[in-house]
Amino acid sequence: MVFFTRLIVLLAAVLLNGCEQQNAPPLDQQLYVWQRQWTPAHDAALRDSRADFSTLRVLALQAFPQAGWSRARIDPALLKRDGRPLIAVIRLDGQLKGLDQDEVTAQIQQVLSDWQGLGLILSGVEIDHDAGNARLPAYREFLTHLRAVLPASLPLSITALPAWLDSPELPALLATVDSSVLQVHAVSDPRRGLFDPDQARQWAKAWSRITSKPFYLALPAYGVALLPGASGAPVVESEVPIGRGGKRRELLADPLQLSKLGAELRADPPAHLVGLIWFRLPLANDRRAWSLTTLIAVARGDRLDSRVGLKLSTQDGLYDISVSNQGNLDSAWPERLTLAVQGCDGADALAGYALQQRPDLLTFTRLREGRIPAGGQRAIGWARCATIDQGGSNVHP
């Protein structure tokens, strides 16, 4: 009888644990707003992202070794109207020779005071400092000092590097803050890619074994270009164009990879993982970020699909030739388009494509890489023809 009683208790515990796992809260989804100069495009981007991302982590202040301090030129009216929880991010470049506690603290206090004076209500402060492992003790001292100066009611978080997992200083460092954001993108040689989902998963599990506090994963929704550098090492161009010649090699985080990782993390989150933070809020003119449509689809876990097709508009025999993407996944420009035509007396390709013409066929061939955002379109050329048979025309990936 005792054996069966224990067995029943054990089965009940297993069932209860199963119920608790099923009832675990979903992972929070947040956004980094990382533009140094806000534009009118922020209005639509904030409005259209509001339903899917709970919190905005907004670049507020940066410190660089040579250039010194620089503030982001935000639009406080947009942030007040948006109304989501707001975390101010302070970027302290990892190449700084050291952190002057008094100076850095004074700069942070001033920007926080100025934001509050603009009517912004802060839900936290995040310090983004890519310190090397040898400098973690000094970084911990700075964070201890900053935590004592900031209001106790204002949460303090840090951006963290996977390289810190090798440091015995990490537990003490994490003890100084309320939460951490593990950055699992662009952390190694960019020539090897921006993101490795298997490595990101391993880092998240390792982080969960060290921290006892909530942590987030910072995930990429953007791309960079690699340019040849004078020393042989590549120069990385991201959201700010670099005035340098040479062939650019584009790298882009793969939405399909990120979607799969998100599904796995939601199904089986590591201990203490509470959310995902996407870098960065995409603007309509941000050519190195996913479209907001794709980002939202990935965050929701929707099935991703590109539906690229030919689009013709005509007036008095003049056809404007475009390709459109009616799916929710950004797509590469088609490699080739063939149009069945009759009676053409003129045609040409626009930038990025070349045209080969026969009496019955127009062929547009891609000359360089490019992307069509989800829900967007791109003009590729024009033709003056008696007829273009759209049913007999083809778009080749």
C-alpha cells in the first residue's frame, strides 16, 4: 500500500510539472530603436510595431574614444504618444581606455534628467559596454557605483557578451544589475556570418546556468556590408554609410533561421530567459534591416513565405514593368524575368538589370544583389509594345 501511495504522489507531481511547463508565460518581445538621428519614418514604424513588441530600448547616449560624447536625437513627442515602457540605452564603446565613474555617471544622470524633463517616463536604464574579460572587475566596480546613484526604483540592465562566459568574474558582475541582455549576434569575425543559431542556443543555455536573474537574448534583424580594409581586415558598414570604395559583400541575418530558433526557445526556454529583443526597429528606408512585416512575422512565429510576381501597368502602349512581393518574407531580386511580347518598338532596363530583346521575348537579367521587402515592389524596366502576355511571362528566382 505504501508503494502505491508513493507511486500516486510521484505521478501527480509529474502531471503538475507538466501543467506548469505548459502554463509557462510566453517570451516577451521587445525592440531596440538604434537610430542616432530620428526621422519622420519613425512615426509609422512605431505605430505599426506597437501590437507585437512590448517595450522600446532606445539609444540615448554614446561615448567613443576619439569623438567623445554624443546624444541620439530622439523625437520625444513620438515616444510619449507611443506609450510603451521605455528603457534608455547608454552605449560606452568597448575601445574606451577606461570608465571615469564620476564623468560617466554625470553624463548618464544628465541625459536621464533631460528625458524626464521632456515628459518621458523611464522604465529602466541599460548599459551597453563591450568590455574585454580583463576589464570586467573594473566594469563591476562602475556598475556598483552607478546602481547606488540611480533611483532604487529604476531597473538597471546590461548588454552582455558570450565571451564573458569564460570569466570567473561573471557571477559577481551579474549580481550588480537587475537583468542582462545576452548579445548573440555579430560577436565574432563578421566574415563568418552575423549569426549562428546553434551557437546562440548553446550560449543561452550556458548563461542560464550562471545567472539567477532574468535575462533576454538580443537577436539580429539586420545586415551589414564588408568592405576591403587597408590592413587586410574588413571594414564593417552597418546603418551608417561609409565613404569608401571597393566591392561590398552583404551579410544578412536569415529570417528562417531566426524563426526556427524563436519557436524552439518558446517551446523550451532556458531557465531565467524571459524575452527576446530584436535589433533593430526597421524604418521604411533602412536597406540593411528586415522589413517590419518580416520582423513581425518572425516574432509571431508565422509561416514565412515570399510571393514574388510580375506586375505590369500600361498607358497608351507604354508598359511599366515591376516585380512585387505579396508574401511576408523579404525576397532577393529575381535573377531573371522573361516576358512574351509582340510588336515592341522600344524597351529598356532600369538600374540593377540588363535587357536582352528578341521580337517575341524580353529578358531582364539581374546585375547585382538587392531585396524586395515583404509587401513591396521594384520597377525593373519599361517597354512600348502592342501586347505583353503576362500569362506567358515568367519570374525566375
